[in-house]
Amino acid sequence: MTNIAFYSRFILLAGVVSVASVGCSQQAPRTPATYAASAKKAYDAANVEFEAHNWAESQALFREVKRKYSYSRFAQLAELRIADANFEQGKFADALREYKQFVHDHRADEKNVLYARSRMAEAQSNEIIDSVLMPAGEERDQAPVLDAYKELRGFLHDYPDVEESKHVRELLSGVVGRLVRHELYVARFYLARAKFDATVSRINFALRNYIDDSVDRSEADSATLEPEALLLLGETYLKMHRNDDAMAAFNRLIERHPSSGQSVQAKNYIALIPRGS
């Protein structure tokens, strides 16, 4: 009888535990709706820290969203916010890498890919750093500037008419200016050493690739630097005794930039060139 009583009591307790387990599972069922709600709650909490500029705290919380709710749309948004936090801290290389990864992983998300691409263009531009302790911009390695140029041009090629394009064009104007100034710096380096062919080659490269091929011919830097480039080109041709080519360069300058100071200089040079030369 003792054994029978023991087993009866064991079965009763097992039943109670089983019922309690069922009750607990019923209190917190894991459904798509609750999963999404929990993901949103976690994302919103991270976003509060982001909006307060608590970058490290927000990134830690966004990473938790990615880890715990990887199948929700909030995981994708968290990826962007992690990149945004690096961008806002001036960690442009890290932000650029994360935006690129987002574009690679989520090509179908057109809206957020566009956003990531615009931030990539800006991050690439911000990688070009000025400092009084460094040589003038035109004297430095231009690899970061070329990377920014390609990124900005790529964005405008793919998204010519979106709202972000105006700002990207402004960024491109500055980048084009840097590239042209570098080419003119190198051209003057060669000119000072009487390497005229190399001088002409660098000036024409700048005109053809960065000015004539400009996305927006009204860009301020291009408008300012083209007459400078054309005047230098004409002067170099004069030193080479290629008067017809010099005349062509000066006339192009006068036609395209009649109000520039360089236009006055070009007219003075033309007046000194012997006719029929």
C-alpha cells in the first residue's frame, strides 16, 4: 500500500508540474506579432540613446536588436543606425564600410539603399581631411579624392533626380576643384622645368576629365578653375611656339568666361601674337 500511495502522489505532482508548464507557456506565447512588437520596443529604446547622442550606448543596443531579432525589419534598420552613429562621431572609414555592407546585403530595400549610398558618398568626401600640419591639398596623394569623386559620380549616375542629389552635387563640386587644382599644380611643376609636353598633357587631362566632363557645368569650382587652366595652357603653347594652339586656348577662354580676369590677360596675349604665325 505504501508503494501504491507513493506512485499515486508522484503522478499527481507530475500532473501539477505539467499543467503549470502549459500555463506558463500560454502566458507568453511567441507569435509573429509579439516578436515584431518586442523588436520594435528594443529598437525604439536604442533609438532614444541615438537621439540623445549617446553613440556607444545606442550601438550596443542596436547590436542587441540585430542579435535577438535578426528576422525583423528592425534588425536592418539597426544596421543603418550603427553606421550612422559612426558617421556622427566622425568615424567615416567605419561608417563607409558598414554602409557598403548594408547595400551589399539588402539590395532589394531600395529606399534604405538609396539612403546608404548617399551617406557613403558623404562619408567618402569627409575622408578628405584638411590640416595646417599637412601639405596643401593639391600637393597630397589624391587617392582619397579620386575615391570620393568616383563615389559621388556613381551616386549621381544612379540617382540623378532624387532629393539627395543636390547635396551630392555640391560635394562633387568641391572634389572636382581639388582634382583640378592638383593637375594644375603638377602642370606648373613641369612648366618650371621646361617640360612643356608634360605640362600640356596634365592641363588637357584636367579639362577633359574633370571640367568638360563635369556633371554640372555651373559648378562654382569648375567655373573658377577652367579659365585658370585655359590661360596656363595658352601660355605654355606660346613657350612652345605653337601660336595657333595658344590662340585657340585663349579664344576658348574668352568665349566661355568673358567676364573673368583671365579673359583680359588672354586678350592681351592675343594682341601680341604675330598674325599669320
